[in-house]
Amino acid sequence: MKKDSTPLKILPELAKEFPEIHFVEIDAIEEIGSFGKELIILDSADGITDVCLLTDLKKLETKSIVSMHDFDLAYTLKLMKKIGRLNSVKIFCIPTKMKKNRALKETAALIRSTLF
């Protein structure tokens, strides 16, 4: 969706700035379980005004599951944690309405201060 596509838009620039990080774009949430028990995720988020780092899954909002379409990132990560398939997660959250240049600048700074 266009409103939450900023992470995909800044991915090429982040890959150039951080060649030591292997960025992987996934198409389906089901694929996330194949990347191990220590995940680092770049995603868009509603309800925030600045890029931030989320490590506490309790802060992720989950909805009631009515259909398979409701299995979103939050629900999937919480389920993975509950069944022992996830030890830790770092989610770099980008506001859905943030402009690309600002998102790139703030995300790069947060990656640099968090991972290096």
C-alpha cells in the first residue's frame, strides 16, 4: 500500500549506506519465520511522529483474528515468541506519513546508533 511504502522506498539508499547489512524484502508475513530467532525489521507504523525503535512486543497492537487476512506482523511476532521461534526483535518503525528524505535520515541515524 502506498501509505506504508516508505520503508521500501528508502531501502536502496540504506543498503548503500550500510553495505555490511543484508537487507531482505519479504512479500508474505509467513516468510519471516525463516530468518532465525533474532530479527531486525524495518516497517511503517501509525500513531508515531518520529522514527523509533521498538523491542517490546507488548507495545504492538493486535486485533482479533477473524480471517487469515488478520495475521499481521504484530500477531505473527507475538505468536512466534509464544511458541519459542523468536528470542528478540528490533523493529525500526517509520511513521506512515513521513516524507522519504526525513525517513531516510532518521532511520540511518537510528540504525547507526543502535547496531554499530
